[in-house]
Amino acid sequence: MSEVLQDFMKPSPAICVLGKEYPNRLEAVDSLSRSYAAIFRLEYLRRSPEDITGNVAGAEERAIVLDAINAAIRTLEQTELAAQNVQVGGRAIRTGYTDDEILAGYSGAKKVETQPQDWVWMSVRGQKSGAIYFHIDDPYTERTAGVMNERIPQRLWEMDTDADGNVVLLKTRQGDVPVRRAPAVSHLSREQFEVKKLTMDPWKPGTYVDAGGDRCLNQYRALQIPPRPEEKYFAICNVAEQWLEFIYPGRSSYILNHWAHAIQRPYEKPKTYLVFGGGQGIGKNVLLGLAKYIHTLQGKTIAVNKDTLAGRFSDYLMRPEIQIDEFEMERSDPAYEKVKNKIKSISGSADRYLPVEPKGKPSTQVANIHRLTITTNYAHQVPRDNDDRRAALFNSHVTKAQAKAFYTPLFAAIGVNIDSEGFEYRTLWDMGYGDAFANWLYERDISEFDPHNLPDDLLAMYDDTRKGFEMPQTIVEAIEEIAATYGHWADATVPSDIAEITPDNWPVFIAGQQIFATKCSFVSAAEGEDIQAGRKRNGHTERLLRNAGYIKIDPPNRKKQWIGPLPNKDSAAGAIRVQTALYYDPHRVPHGSKMDDIRSLAAKHIESLTKYWRSEEGVASYWTRDKLETDSF
């Protein structure tokens, strides 16, 4: 076994909780939960967890105690179910389930017999029957009356009675037998089985009555940490960390801490969210699927898109883990501001509860514990204010081919051939690797992790007014040089001294030709990237400008470039013709501008740049390698 893999398999450091030392976090939670289950009653743990956690000092220690309380509640709930027996026809009928049976039906259809008292119903609009049904062990899944009736054995159905309370009998060849009513009918006749609202709150029991007198079904269930699998499966942790580090250099530790926080403290809302940028096929969604494996199995994740966020209904807030996949949105989109505000509300609202408007169901509110994750090919398009410090944006310049060439040998080293026919990552996670990664994150030391503020080293790379963009220094210097020359020529309010240029002075449009005509683009020793060296690489300039917030705009009439007229007889000596790709900053065009409006402004920029490069001042500002040979740096 390699030294790296051995390091990953080392046991977690010992921790101290309530004055007692434990080998690791998992052992602490397990030991405390067994103690709480033996000492306290179920209703007390449900109703007053703060009585136990109130005197715990540190946040990390309190989180462990709270996890232990939730584990004790689950243990007592299962014990209570197993202890219940009903006499039917002179014999005992089991109403509880084993752990294996509960887990087997946790995220899908239940395969075991269920009891009438384990179901609740809600009146809703749009349903043929007018009601939907929920099993208390699987509160996320809506069932029809027919499904519920099938899951409850007929021997447990209630016997029908007449007006005098006598059992209605049906005459058969075998004798009189009682007429039984389907649970859907009997449930609808009793208020104690009806819920008026759906909620999600880690501090409330499974069902409860709110301040307004409405009975609520709490869809929140504590995150179940799976049993620790064989050590061989923990090899996936090394693969995942190296893969992350390859596509997001220097950011893997922060990302892993964020994911670990979601497992160790799922009830604590972070005030930051992750945005995974980069091209398709580099592994963003695969790694996210591994990190959220147990959340997805337990019904805690939901995928939404920009249209959902811009819509009227907000059912997605009923899930604590919200993912926006392959996000793409231009600032000119009419729904831009609405989506921006929704993202701001989900990721950073200080309110303890968020209002929810479910489709076809009564309005409600849920605990504000949501975690937001976004994957996109266009990280610069994620809507946010320039001073927004919540978004942790990770851009990647790795290609699909480069990523695959890197991670394929990592999988091969643990005996997995990802190129085999029919291979699926989800199948791999189901084998035990998903449980291993979850346990590894659960035991990860995050005592120094701050989920509410971006780390200083990440903020240091952000410009004060353009938070979230990782910009190579060379592209910043090139844009500042353009602003101090052409920008000052076009607008006298722009400083001509490059030392006084700020991002507020950056132009709306920048031509690729302008970037390559800057003096700083020839400085190979400059911090960041050598602009001229990557000039002929496909997409290189676009990537540099995208990191600075600029988006490429195609020329009209399907031409390859924006082209200005040839210099004329009135042009200065050495006048240059404009032949270039063009880019614009969506934050600097009027909000709501259509693409035709932007192209019209772009055409005016080309006219202005043409005029500038025909002037003596413009010719002087246009740097070439030959010109540099006669000029000292």
C-alpha cells in the first residue's frame, strides 16, 4: 500500500467531549447516544434537546452532542415501534420493523408491511382523490390512496360499523365475516391523521401542532451516517482529493471541509456556497455526486434550474441540499434579478425560517438550513452583486481530456477500470465507496473551518469590486493599460495615469487585438500568464478575459471577426486596421439590454477603436515586438 493511501487510512485524532476522551468523532457520538437512549425518554429528547446542549461550551463539542441526541432519538423510535403489538384474530401482529427493513425502504418504496397509524394524509388541490399520503419513515415521498392501501395488510383494516356501532358483517359460504374499510377511507374520517402543512425543521418532532393550531408533518429527518465499510473502500478518498486538487489547484482542502461540514453539522446553515466552474467532462458532477451520496440516498437533495428559481413556487426549499446543475444565464435575461435574489435568499438570508409556496399545497415555512451548490461551464454568469462575499467560485482551465488522463490511473490503482463496458460511477459508490467517503468526511477535522466566511487566501484573489473572479495579474495589467490609453482618449474622465486606474474605469468592450497590442502582454516575466505565448492557442484569450468577467460577442452576419475599414489617406502613419474578436462585460451594459442592443453598442466600439488607431496617439499605443526592440522596458 502506498504511503499516501496509508496516510488516508490513519485513524482520526482523539477528541474530548464532556470531559471524556474518545478515539474519534464516530465513537463519541455512538457512546453518548447509547447513554442518552438509556437515560432519557423519547419525548424529552424530541422536545428539549437544548436542555442537554445548553451547557456545552464549544461549537464542535455541541455539534457532537447534538448528533448523539439525534442518534438516540432514532434508536428509541425504532425500539418503540418494535415493542408495539396488536391483537388481531387472537394472534399478535408485528407493527415495528427491523433496522434492515427500515433502511431497505428509506429512500424508495417500502417492501415491508406498514401500519395504519404510521400514515398521515393531506388535502391538496389537483389530486383526483383530493388527498396525498405520507409514511412517517419516508416523509419526502407522496403516495396515492391506492399505494397506501396496498402497503397495509387487509387484516389490519378497520371493521366497518353501522349507525349503532355494530360491526357490519358480510355473509359468505365460510360464514359471516366483518366488512373492512380501506385505510384511505378510515384515515379521511379522523382528524388525528390529517396534516395541514409540510415543514422542515431539525428542532421539531416528526409531527407537531404549530403556533397557528395547524398539525404539521415535519419532513426533516436526521442524516444517517452509514456503517463504516471495509478499509479497502477508503481508497476512494485519495482519488477524490487528488482529482479535486488537479481541477481546482489549492482549493481541495476548502471544498472537502465544506462537504464535511454538511455531514457533521447538517442542521447548521453555512453563509457561503460553492460554485464549480470549468468545461464539461472534467468531473464536477461526479465528485459532487460522491460528496452528496448519502444525502441523495436519504432524499435530502433536489436539483433545480434557473426557471424554477424564477417561478412562483418554491417546493425546492423543502429539501436542505439544493443543487443547480449546468447553470447558464446572461445578465440580459429578464429573470436575472429575480434569480439573483433567490440565490441570495437561499445562500445568505439571516432569517431563521424561510417562507415556502408549494404547488397545490398550503403555504408554509421551513428552517433556514439550506446548502447551495452550483455547477456551470460559465462561472462568471452566476448572478450576484459585485460586493457579494458568499460565493466561493472555482474556475478550472483543465480540459476533459486532461482530466480523464489524470484520474483514470488513480482509479486503476485501486482496481477500478472506468473504461469498462457499462461502467457507472453510481454503481461504484453503491459498492461501498460512497459509504467510505461519507465516513471519511464525517471523521474529518474541521475545527478550524469557517463555513460562514470565505478564506482570506480566496478573498485575496478577488478585486474589491468584482468578488469571485480569479484573475491572472497579466490580464489585469493589460486591461488597465487599455483603460489608461484608449479609455482616456474616448472618455476624458478616465485617468491617463495607469496607477490611478481602478476596475470602475474598465471599458464595457475589449477587443482581443487590444490585449495583444498592450506593452505588458510581451513581458514574459510578469506574474501570471504570458499572454503572447498563448496567442495561437484556441480559446486562450477568451479564457483570460472570461476570468476578468468579459464574455465573447459574435460579430454580425456570421463573420469570424469584427472588422473595421482599411486606413485611409487621412490616417496617421502606421495606422492599424481593426480585425478582432470582441468581448463585453455584462455588468456594464444597461440591465435588460437585448443582444441586438449590445451588438449595436459593440459596432460603435469598433468604429471608435478604428478612429483611435488611425490617430497618432493610437498608433503610439499599439505595441509590437519590433517596436519593443527600440524601447527599453
